[in-house]
Amino acid sequence: MSQTLKKRSGVTNGKRSTTYNSQIEFDNEKKDEFDLDRLAPPKEPEYKYWIALTLITLLAIYTRFTKLGTPNKVVFDEVHFGKFASYYLEGTYFFDLHPPFAKLLIAFVGWLVGYNGKFKFDAIGESYIENSVPYIAYRSLLAIQGTVTVPIMFLTMKTLGFGVAACLFSSLIVCFDNAQVTDSRLILLDATLILSVALTMYSYAKFSTFRKEPFSRNWWTWLLATGVSLSCVISTKYVGVFTFLTIGIAVMHELWILLDYKKGLTLQEFAKHFFARFWALIIVPFCIYLYWFYLHFAILTKSGPGDGFMSSEFQETLLESPLAAHSKQVQYYDQITIKHKETGAFLHSHEHVYPLRYEDGRVSSNGQQVTCVDQENAAQDPNNQWEIIPTVEGAGKNTKVYTNDVVRFRHIGTGGYLLTHDVASPLKPTNEEFTIVYDDVARDRYNETLFRLRLQVPGSNPKKEKQRREVKTLATEMRILHVDTMVAMWTHDDELLPQWAYNQQEVSGNKKIPEKANIWSIDQITNLNSADPRSHYVPKKVKTLPFLRKWWELQMLMFHHNNQLSADHPFASQPNEWPLALTGVSFYNDNVEKRQIFFIGNIFGFWLEVCFLSIYLGILLADQITRRRNYYLLSNKARSRLYNTLGFFFIGWCAHYFPFFLMNRQKFLHHYLPAHLVAALFSGGLVEFICSNNAARPNGKPLGVNKTKIIAIVSVCSTAIIWFFFHFRALTYGDAFLTPDEIRSREWFDIKLHYGK
């Protein structure tokens, strides 16, 4: 920036003449505008833009599509969004916290390639190859979106009049950002969100170029394009409301200017401007938003895992799924098998007892063993069968079992009753042992044989889990809670019992009741006969509800459960950690080949953005202070670019970042990616600004951008960003083995990686 000061100081008889001074200031500003227009350097040739655009697009293709099939297993939140795509393909109703748009796109790809959705993405690390899942087609959709985002950023900067170097630098920051690349290579929603944000910024930038042609065809086209892009943002994730806030602030600023009588608009003309924007940026996006929910309900017509979240009236609008068709109402004195959800093993007992002393010297009850087994035809083995006994008078064989009922379980194979007590379990000294008791002991210790069936509703509050619902085989997930000691029945397969228990799974009482590993379901009723009405399937009658009523019910549930996400999460982080990429998230690790995917931003890119944001605040402060002292360092056009163009990006970054400090819900690094994208646009713009001659008056230096200076800055910064990307490449793609020394060399700040020892 020029050091020449433009000082206006009309003085008469030792006193400043305000009239004279104002006239001089007006004349100088008019002359300054004329000088800038006359002396401004010609715009860079179009071919340079297109060469740079082609180059950055090819680089984006390389970073997003390289090793797209690696790993060929389920990674991190692919367990959710891949599962949802399968539910769409089957038409099975599910519940999720996010709007449907991006999930529908993923399911559409599955439909295009003829996939039937049989694989349910149940656990991280499950093989796509073994289950014949078209995962590369799914990931390609997100890779395409991630790739397109980069040239869209380039074109946004070009539209706003920035040079090739600035356009290239902004798009390169995102092109080689490790976090952006990771999220646009996996079956996640963030690539759709980021592309929608980029399209919104681009569309509004294009719209701004037609401000002097209000209500023209181009004006309407780009205003509506902004609205459609905004709809895509909010229809992907609700954090898209921050993009609405960004555009809303810009629109309010523009309308405030138009309201000025000096603009020559009548109130009727101003109202026309207001309602045009209201229609294009509020009404149209909302209608498109509703349309995705209409498709959501139209596709998901069968009963499924999301039923439990919805009202009974809503559930009556769904066809019974194959699961529901085979599901049977459980009644007292039914003989049942009980299945653990996480391991798929069946509750089991046999005549053998626990050893009096375990290998570590601890003493057991020496009672009958209760274990879990994973076997075919489990229902045919009496040792896997249990009779469900009521605890209230008057409950007979035809009495339905409900969640929140207190029951007893009698073992069919040996005739005893299930019991847990304050004796340490074989493998988990902090957990309680399960055993079987008989006759007088079962009567004397009656309270210790009582269990409550607690409904499992994912993400719900405790009050909702206490509601009474009919217990059905296959369909009702629940916790089995011991009434006397308040522990949850639990099993695990990470460590098996010794040979004295035939290497079966341990069953124990877990004091951590809310854990997801405590979930069980009743799998089959083994004593049904043809005379029992339940053995015959009777299709239920499907009812209808108005679309808006279904949408409103789902909308309220989504907002409620979003607000409930306040529990601690091992990968959660706070907003103050994001801009400097101080920590990350372990997405995937392979214990056999010692490979891993670690979600972390490009630290050089993140830090550079923070530096440029800080420099911008310093420039603003310097400009305001000098103007207060009647020194005018910047030309009118430079100030317009500083406050309007760069100001728009700066406000966009603030709007996408600072609201997270007000949220009580779980927060993760990926929430920062929209703000990171906007900051990348800002960074390219500021680099050009500080490399330009922005002096208020010509000072002998050529006006415009100092090419040598900007090329040097962009080259140095880009080299650092690209170096970091490739240094952490193995952790981004998960395709290479790193030695413990190599892993430790990448544990910057609070980054904690696997296999570093």
C-alpha cells in the first residue's frame, strides 16, 4: 500500500474552512475516480483464466478420485448414510436428524446402478467387496461434488473481478485441504453441503454483477439461482441456515442502500425489489425444501426402524415391512429366544457351573453359567429358550407383554430362573454375574429374579423410553434392566470365556445403562402352533395423513433430537480449536495392515486463513483511524473492494463460524468446513488487495496489481499447502503403511494417531 498521504486542509486566517475543505474533498474524490478509471490496467486475458481453471480442475479431479476405492470397507459415518440409502432403496421408513436432499442423491446413485439395498452398513470395517456393494459409485457422486466445488470457487473470484493468481489461490486452498478431500471421498453429506454453499456464493456474486439491470432476465436468473442453491444447503443440513444468514445480511445491506431517496426509487419500486428477493430467496427455497420431504414420504412407505420415533397415527400410514410381517406380538408364558443386537448372539444357559475360583483368584457364586452363543438354528436348542413369566396377578397366557413391564425369565432347558446379583462377573470385575436359581432359592430371592423391559428409542429422553408399547419379536429393541440392582444385561465378543465355559460369550450386569451395547430383542416365539392366531399373517389396513401434518411432526422431532445431542463424544471438539486445526477425528483404522484415515484440516491452509482474517481487521482499523484524522490512504475503489467485496466474504465467514459458540449440541471439526471455504475465497481476495496499489492519489507507482509480489506470495503459500497435503496423504487416503516414527512425526499439536508405538 502506498505511503503517500492524502491530506485535505483548507485554512483561512489560521482556522479550517469547512466549506472550502468539503469542496476540495469532493473535487479530489471525483478526480480520483476519474484517474482510476483512466489509468487502470487492462483486465487479464480470458485465456489465462481458462488455462488456470483447467489446471485447478484437473488437480481437484486428482485429489478427489485418487484411490477412491480405498479402503474397500465401511468408514466412519458411512455406517449412517450408506444405511439410509439402503432404506430408501427398500422403501423402509427410517428417522434421521438431517433433511433428505443429500441422502436422496446417494440413494439415486444406488438406484441408477441397480442396487437393491440389501447391505445395511451395520459396522465400521465391514467389507464392501464381500457384500457386493456399489460403494465406488456412491463415493463417485461425492467425489464429483467435491471436484466441482473447486472450479466454482475459481469462477466466483473471477466474477468479482479478481485476477488469475487470486482465483487460483482461493480454489487451491480447498483443492489441497485434507479435510475437504476426506469428506468429498466418502459416503457422507458434507460434499453436497460444501458444493451448495459454493454455488450460493457464486450465484449471488453473479447476481451482484447485474444490479444495475434490475428485473432483467439475467437479474432474475441469478437471483433465483441463489435461492435454489440456498435451498440445497438447508435441505442437506440445518447448519445451512448460516448460509441464509450470510446472504440475508448482504440483501439487507443492499435494500438499505436502495431505500435511500438519493437512489430515486419510489416506495412502490422499493417494495418491488423487496418482494422479488423475498420470493426468490425465501418462498422458492422453502417450496423446494418441502418437495424433498414429499419425495421422502413417497418413497418410504414401509414400516421400518424409524417407526418408534413417530406417532401411532403416522405409523398407521406405513405398509408393513417384511420385518414387521414376520414380527409377532409377545404374550406371557411364550417360550422365546433373546438376541443381543450388537453381537447377534443368543442368551443361553446350561447345567455347567462357574468355577469356584477364577484364574485371577476371585471367588464366584459357583452357580449355573449364563452365557451367549452365536449358532445357527438357535431356536431349536432348549438351552437358548426362555419362558417369559408375569409378575402381576391376573396376567394369563393371552396377556400381551409391554415395554416397562417387570417380568421373570424361566430357562426352558434346565427349569431355573434367571438372576443377577452383587457378585463379580468372570471377565469384568466391575460387572455383576448372571446365573440360574431354582425352587426355594428362586422364591427366597424373588426380587433378584425381576427384570424390567425398557424400550430403546435412539437419541430419546428417558421419559420417552419409559412408555408402554407392545413387545414384538424382531421389531422391539429394549434394555433388560435388573430391578433390584439397576444394571443392564450385557454381553460382548471382544473377549471370550475360557474352556470351562466352552469359549462362549460372557453375560454380565452393566452399570452403564445408556450404552448402546445393552440392547436386546426377542427373536422368535418357539412354542407357537397353528391354532394360535399369531401364526397367521393378517395385513394391516393402511391409513392416510395430510402431507403437511406428516412433515410438521417429523420436523419437530428432528429439531428436538438435534437439541438432544449434548452428550460427550470422543471425537467432539470446540469451535475455538477449528480455525487452527489443532485436532482431528479418527475415521478408520486397519489393525491388520496398520493403515488409518485421520480427518484433519491442512494446517498451513487453516493458519494462513486466520492470518489473512487478522490482517484484514488490522487494515480496517488503520483505515478508520486515519480517516478520523483526516488522512485518506485508500482510493474509493479500493475501499469499495475492502468493505463490500472482502467485507461480504468476511461476514460470510463470521456467520458460518461464530454461531457455533452459542450451541450446546455436539460439535465436530467438519462443522467448520463451510466457514473454511468462505475464508478461502476471502484469502485470495485479500492477497490481491495487499499486492495492489490502493493509494488514494497516483504516486508514481503503476495502478493495479503488483504481479511479481502476488506471484511470490501465492507461490510460497501454495507450496506450503501442497507440501502439507502430501505429507499427510497416507492419513487422508488410508492407502499406505507408515512406520511408528513416520506416524509420530505427523502428530502435530493435539493430533493423536494409531500405531505410533
